[in-house]
Amino acid sequence: MGLLDFFKQADINQGIEEYSSTAGAILQDVRTLQEYQEGHIPESKNMPLQQLNNVVSVVKNKDIPLFVYCYSGARSRQATGMLQHMGYTKVKNIGGIAAYTGKIEK
């Protein structure tokens, strides 16, 4: 991985495609409840970054694929690190909903 790869933003649209084709995967929105209610990607589960320690009570299997997004990609990057530190093995930051071009649910 080169230095430029570190600064490369995740492509949320590509991430959603990968999520859709991954059996048993969970789409995790780490924005606040208010942001989530204003509009979110269909099938996503809301677990705000500030409450991420509670994820163990919701996602007990630490080998389940988790696709994480937020508004811009910053909180999802932070959440991905936290989840990996908690022992989750298949965690992917797919970026921010601000760049998402698909359907939004309210």
C-alpha cells in the first residue's frame, strides 16, 4: 500500500454493491439517530459511533461481515478501527452517504 492509497476515499456505491453480494452481511450506519431518521440506505442498521460499545449485544458473531458508513467517511473510519479492536474480523469502511447515488429511505 502506497502513501496515496492511505488518502484514497472509500467508494460507498462500490461498497454497497459488495455488501449486496455478501451473504449474511450487515450494513452499519454509525451516524446519530437524527441523521439516520433524516435518510439512510435501505437495510442499514443504526448504531451511532458514540454507542458502538453496545454493538456486541446486537451483533454477537464477530466473524459476520460488517459494512460501515457515516456521512463523510470519517466516523466510519473511526468505527471500523473500534470494531476491529473489539475483535470483529470482517469490517469494511465503505465511506460516506454524502457520495451515495442510490435509493434513500426515511
